[in-house]
Amino acid sequence: MKNARILIVDDEPGIRESLLGVLEDEGFLCAAVETGEQCLEELARQNYDAVLLDVWLSGMDGMETLARIQEIPFDERPEVVIISGHGTIETAVKATKLGAFDFLEKPLTIEKVTVVLNNAVQQRRLELELAHLKESGGAKSNIIGESVPMKALRQQLGLMAATNGRVLIFGESGTGKEVVAHAIHAASARSTESFVEVNCAAIPEELIESELFGHRKGSFAGAGEDKIGKLEKAHGGTLFLDEVGYMSLKPQAKVLRALDEQRFEPVGAAESIQVDVRVVASTNKNLEEEIERGNFREDLFYRLNVIPFHVPPLRERIEDVRLLADYFLKEFTTAYGRKPKELTEEALRVLEEYPWPGNVRELRNLMERIVIMNPQIRIDARHIPLDRARRAVFERPMDRFGSLQEVREAAERDYILKKLEEAKGNVTRTAELLGLERSHLYRKMKALGIAPKE
């Protein structure tokens, strides 16, 4: 398995060199040591997916080394493949009981070693993934936070998740609306059925109907074969209309009818299809304002807004920053095979003094960057690449602003100006960096008094 890390432990230089050359040619990332003591030192320094461990070693033998490896915490412990030139059934049984993944006799063959290592790496990664899912309750549906708003949100979710009521989730970009949608589905009676997502902001207007309802071959240029739509794929489960405020008016009318009748026609089809789907939608727009502008149907709004959810921005639940930062650090150290990291108190204060215009998504991206770029275990303030000028806005807001709304607007304005600078004034590129539609960014800039030339 390419990029898997393998540690070779053998006291014969010729075998170490031979295995290193062969396994690196197969795409593995390899290192080699000659004693059990060196093996344990290397495992303390770097995570490995698997260890090829000889039984007969000077000093600590292979069996004792295997037993010591089993004491390593589960999420850092590699799979161990024992190799021996004097293999016996008794030795193989003992190795297996001590936790070895497999037992290979010398002389080794390239094919056998490669197959066993690939299987060992796959096994370890599956076990890590399963453990991670059990710990988090399913990462995508894990709502993290002990602030008052998040406790209230979880309580609200517990009251309504088991129903079939339609849900409309409100919140800024990056607050975690998709996580809430997954949590609603996971807690519902439909949890064993499909969760199907449609990103309404990312699909071109001319393709949204085909994406939602499917189409028949030849119904329009480029329709070379029949396509099953997302609504049909979600039959029995949940359809998540992410950022529904970006859906154009024409498909809105068809969605309205599908919600009312639980029936629809694919593009180019004469017959209708009956479905049983629960619809959850999200938006970062003020849909009531969009209705006034003629951009969103009022009747569709009321169909979707049966049970409203409001996901607060991170700056309004700053006490959750520590929990989220720790969660994301663990997520990425596991994903990248790095040693666990910890944030110092000073680093945590820096995170809590920042306004987080990109919300939880921005914090998650920052933690990923820290894991990738910083090899040290303890992360302090100098390792936190945040804009100190924007932190200053948030540190003492009452000295400069009269209201919380003014603080928010100042932080948003600074962040947009920073991204405009990165994009060299290109508004289209800036919108991409911010994860916004260009038209939405223009409106936001106008509201904040930012001229494109800035």
C-alpha cells in the first residue's frame, strides 16, 4: 500500500538492505534498525503502519520486543509481522497470541512479504477508522461544544430528530450546518437509509433540475443516458438541500410540488416517481430578505421552515474553541500518522482572542495546517498563524465599538479586505477563497462599504 510506513527490524545487514530496496520499490516508506531496543526508540519517535520483526535479535529478542509494542497506545501501535529463519508451529502460535498480525519464514519472497504487509496496513487503518467512528459517534454527526447555544441545539435535536418534520438550518458559512443535518439523520428512524446531499450553491442553474430529479436519455444536449436524481436516491432516507438559498426560481417550483406530493417527474419523462423522503435544508442567507427581493419563493420557505435550527457562529460560542481545537488536532494527527499534539495555555488564549470570520471551518483548516507544518508535540502561540490585527479587534471590542454588530461587521470587513488583497483585487477569485457566490460577495461588500478597487 503506497505511502505506508514500514519499520524493518533484523540484525543481518544484508537482509535489512534487501528488504529496504524491495519495499521502497513497491511504494512503501521504509526505515531499518538492527535491535529490539532501537525498534522501540524508533516507534517512540515516529508512527509506523507495520513492523517486520525478526525473532532472533541480539539483546531484546523479537518476542519480547513484540510484547513491548503491544503496550503502545492503540492509535499509535503498528501491526507486527514476525519473520524467522527457524520457524516452528510453537513460535508462530506464541507470536499470534502476543498480537502479531502474521508469521513469515525465511527465505522471504517479494510476493509474500508485499501481500502480508498490504493486508496488515489495511487491517490497521480499518481498525483505526472504526475506533475513531465509535469514539466520535460518527464524525459527520458529532456536534461538539458545551456552550449554552450548543447544549440548546442538542436538546432541540433530541426533541425533533425522530419525527419526519422538515428542517431548515440557518447559519453563517462554516458554522457546521452540514454536521447538524447529519446528526438529525443519524438520530432519526431513517438512520439506516441514505443521506443524500445536494450542494445548491455549487451546481449550475441549468443542471440543478437534472441533479435533483434525474433525466431521461436524449432529454437535452449531453443527456447520453438515463440518470437517477438525488431525490430518488434518497428514497426512504434524508435529502439535504445545502445552501438552498442559491437555488434559482425555476427548480424551486418543482421542489415545492415534490415536497407537497412526494412525487416528481425526471427531466424528459412522462411518468412520475413516488418517493418517501425527509427534507432537511440549510442556508447562510436571510431567506425572508430573499423573498422580498423576489429571489426565493415564499411558499417554499414555509414548506421548508417547519422546524428552524439556528447554528451560532463560533465567535458567539468562544468557550467551545478549546474543545473543537483539541478534537481537530486528534483527527488530523490520526489521519496523517503523527504523534499526538497539545496546545499550550498561551496558544489556546490566542485562539480564543480571534473572531473566527470563517467559523468552525476556519479553525479546522488551521488545526490541519498546524499538524502538517509543525513536527513538535507542544504547540504554543508562535505556531498559531493568525492575523494579530484581526485578533486585536476582538480582544477589547468595547474600546472601539458601540455594539456587538459593529464588532462582527469590522471583523468581516477586515477578513474580506485581506482575501481581496490575496487575490490581487480579483472579486471572482476572492469569492472562491471565501466559499461564496460572486453575487453574494458583491452584496456583502456593498453592505460593508468595500469598493471593488479596495
